[in-house]
Amino acid sequence: MSPLGVQLLVNDRHVVMDNGILQVTLSNPEGIITGISYNDIDNILEPLNEESNRGYWDLVWSAPGSAGTTGIFDVIKGTSFKVIVENEEQVELSFTRTWDPSQQGKLVPLNIDKRFVMLRGCSGFYSYAIYEHLKEWPGFNLDETRIAFKLRKDKFQYMAMADDRQRYMPLPDDRLPPRGQALAYPEAVLLVNPVKPDLKGEVDDKYEYSCENKDNKVHGWISTDPPVGFWQITPSDEFRSGGPLKQNLTSHVGPTTLAMFLSAHYSGQDLVPKFNTGEAWKKVFGPVFIYLNSAFDLEAQDAIPLLWENAKFQMAFEVECWPYSFPASDDFLKCYQRGNITGRLIIQDRYVSDDYIPGSKAYVGLAMPGDVGSWQRECKDYQFWTRADEDGYFFIYNILPGDYNLFAWVPGFIGDFKYDDVITITSGCDVDVGDLIYNPPRDGPTLWEIGIPDRSAAEFYVPDPNPMFINKLYVNHPDRFRQYGLWERYAELYPDGDLIYTVGSSDYTKDWFFAQVTRKKDNNTYIGTTWQIKFKLDVLADQSSNYKLRVAIASATVSELQVRVNDPKENPPLFTSGLIGKDNSIARHGIHGLYWLYSVDVPAARLVVGDNTMYLTQPRASSPFQGIMYDYIRLEGYSS
């Protein structure tokens, strides 16, 4: 028996899409998702919430020139409803909000068209939106935009976002006094008397469930009575800002599920797009897929893994179908309207090999033209990324027409690659750029190195958390850095002085703390820290020569890197970065934020034969969350 056709019911206040598998109810003309009926659950969304607080698109915006990453929160409510497609195979609905000058200062100057699509035989629905800023309109900052779903707290209590990141979650009531106690910031709460006693003593924080864009493809919640899954599937990253390593929120206590398109999390205001008067802009966010599945007649311990595996299977299917053929908007380009690019990345570093080195597993992407590495701060337009194979060959498909730079970086090598020529993609094109040669920064042979150049501090020492502030999910877990309060462990591990690392005998996996944080004093103020790297030189270059220090930083939060050699009080220091970074990755349990690379000339005259000491100082100290996460440090000898 073929699936039922899609039906549409429209009345004065609500619109209902129904394909016989699920029913989706939206407010008319606002386009707020007020109900999702599936199997034996009359509403998947929280019926105790106001209708406007169940399933919605929202954004945060601010006036041009505003500092920071906060602004006016706006649940996007349409003022006009239109049926775009209505037949048995597909229903597509449009809810639009049109801006005019009378709304200046009250609403973000954007035309917004929210779309919702239901297909025959499909256990879910799609949503996308077109945002447009006209050239003559005033400027603004767009701090965040997303879709949020608030599910029934009496049903959905198990969250899953990865094979090894899933668990029964606290209830929202557990986060409120007296059941919960707020910690150093509101998002982090100690569960002191939760409804489920086995959660007592754990910390809940939505940032513990953040995820990089490249891995953030499916996450959601499971009800065990009845066994039903609710999943948010993102089949492409092209419309997300910041590239494949940008971290975003996923699902968290509420139960809440988010489809994040644009945010400043783990980056700060560098990832806030700023639009000027006279700047026209249009972008399609999505479509994303909201998928529902069920596993009736199974106990919870059997239903949970089955529903999760099925959700991953559906995610893979959606990825394979990208770009979708069904969206009715001309602004969403189909496969035949896009282009492709192929090539090979190879590395030339004569201090590593006399031969060319394949750019194995390189991240290769197209983004708007800009400086080397600008892709990680690009947040207005589209990006298209892939991973090269073991031999450095890469293929990027389904690229939107336009002018791009090709960017890349290679795990195991510092720095960023940028192809010099602007690449123009046209509909139906197949561009072959051939062999591209990346010469990573290098002036001489490696004298010593600390860490792995992979844009993360995960290889360094991450301590066990204070047992009073623990998330059991991350005990004996690869992501042990996601525990709360690790910044406080530094002073406990180094009570009498700061970290000292000795080249040749220290082990960076045990002896290099994952973040150079501040130190708390008895009067609740903070002081900066100075780390030492001790090393020997058997011979010394000519006094007029320079050595080269490479410092790759994985994250920086309102911090400064000062470098001194053999004189801890040298003023001014040999090098200072100045004030850098607003990633806030230390507080938000990230192991990286934005990437910084510094190359410092170290005059041979500053060094001696025998014992030397490099001093790395982070002097900014007004909070426990300021600091630096290093990615990799290398001292290069002079080139003979």
C-alpha cells in the first residue's frame, strides 16, 4: 500500500500539514510550530509552554557599531502566510515578515521568508529560510540565528548526539533552586537534589554538549514511553559560518534541540556578521530535516540504540540527497545549477622530506575571497569543505556559483594554505586546479617541539575534575576536557609556582597543562602566569643570526602572549601578541577556539651554549576564564 498523500488544512489561526505519518501544526500567519503529532504522542512539543515557545526560528541582532555578541532577541513571527506547493507529493508553506523603514530600531532590517516542507511517505519535515537585506536599508549586526525546539519534559529524557555522547539528562526543574545550584556562570548548575537521585552531585551545562560543525549532523532526544526519537539532521554545512571546526550548541536540558546556523560561541564577535548601509545581502539557511522514528514493542535498553542507529542511517541518506531537489524557492539552487572542483594538495618542507609530501587528510575548502586563514572568521556567505584522501586528492561537489578562494590546512603542519587565484564557479562547471603546493612556515630544522599541530589542545594534560563537580558522561572519555571547573585545577597542581617544561625529559601529555590560565589569589583576585621551557643548545649560530620560534595557539580569551628568552624581567619582552581573543573556550569546555599563529625571531645573541629558558607569560588577569590554549610550539635552528 502506497503512503498517504500529503494533506493541508488551513484555518484562521493554524495550518496543519499531515502525511499520515505525522501532523505538524503551525500558527497562522506567524509560522511558529505549535504541535507535532506522531504515533501515540499527541504533541511532541511541550504543551505546557506558550504556543510561541515550542518550535521557532529566532535571531539576535544589534545596531551597527555595537560591541560584544549580545543584542535584541527576536522570535521570528511571520505577518503573511502563503501556500507555495500543495499536492499529494509535497506541501510547502511560506511565512514571511517584510521590513519597512517604519520599523527601524524595532525589528532587524531583513526580509525573512520561513519555509516548511512535508513530503509523501516521509517521517519528518524540512525547514529553511531566506534572509534578505536590501542595499538602501540601515546596517545591523546579526549575532545569532537558529531553529529551536522545546520538547515534552515528561517524555523526552534521553539525549544523543554521538555514539559516545548520549545519556539520560536532568529535568529542567533540576536546574532551578533548590534542586540546582548555579556555579561560576548561569549555564553551569550543580544538581544538589535532582528528581532522579542518581544524578545528584553532577554538573549540567549546555556547553558540555557542543560540537564542531563537521561532526554536528544529527542529534536529538528519545522518549522511552512510548519509544520515539526526535532528531535534528543537518545534511550540509554550506550555510553555517566559520568553517568545519566552528563549534556550536546541539541539544541540552529543556529538553531542547537546536539547529544552529550562526553564532559567536567559541569565537566571539569575530563571527558576528556586520552589515552596512548600502550592502545588499541574501542567504538561504537550510533546509534542515526534523526526523521522527519509533521502536514499538521494545524495552528502553533495546529501543534507545535502535532509534539512534536509525537516526544515523537517516542522516547519511539526507547527506546523500544534498542538495535537495524539492525546495520550491528559486534562491535554493539545485544540483544542476552548481559546480564542482578537484585537485591535489602536496606539501614541500625540505626539513621533513626531500620529496613532496601528500597533503593527507587535509581540510580543503572554498570560501569568500580573503586573506590567508580568513575562512575561520568568514560569517556572511557560504563555505564548501571536504577532507583530502591519503594522497592529498580532494573533490568538492555542489558549490554555489560565485567567486571564491581555495583554502586548506593540513593536520601535522602549521599554518594555512591559500591558492593565489580567485576561483570562479559557474553552473555545471568542473574545475581541476591540478597539483597545489603548500610550503608551511619554516626557516630551519626543528630543535625542539611541544604538541601536535592540529589546532587543538587535546593532546596536552587534561586533569581529572574536582569530584564535587563532575559529569559522569565524560569520566574515562576521550573528551575529558568537557568537565566543569578544570581551570581551577591548575593552581591545585602547581600550588607553589608555575609550570616548568624541560625539553628532553618532560612529556607534553603529562607535563603541559592544556590551558595557560590565571591563578586565583586569597583575596579572590587573579594574577597572570609565566610558563618556562628549559632547553639546551650544544652549539650556537653566529651572533647576527636568528632562530625562529613558532607558536600556534588553539584558543585565546582576553589574553596576551609575551615571550622572553633567558631574562624573565625583560622589558619590553622579545615579543607580545597584544590583547587577543574572545573565544571563551575555557569556560565553555572547548579544547580550541580560533587559530592564531605567531612567528618570533629569536636573536642568537639572546641564547647561550648550554642551558636556556624560554618564558611564556599571559599577564591579563581579571577572571578565571582568561588564558591561552596552545596548539603547538617549535623552535627552529638557523638555516645553514
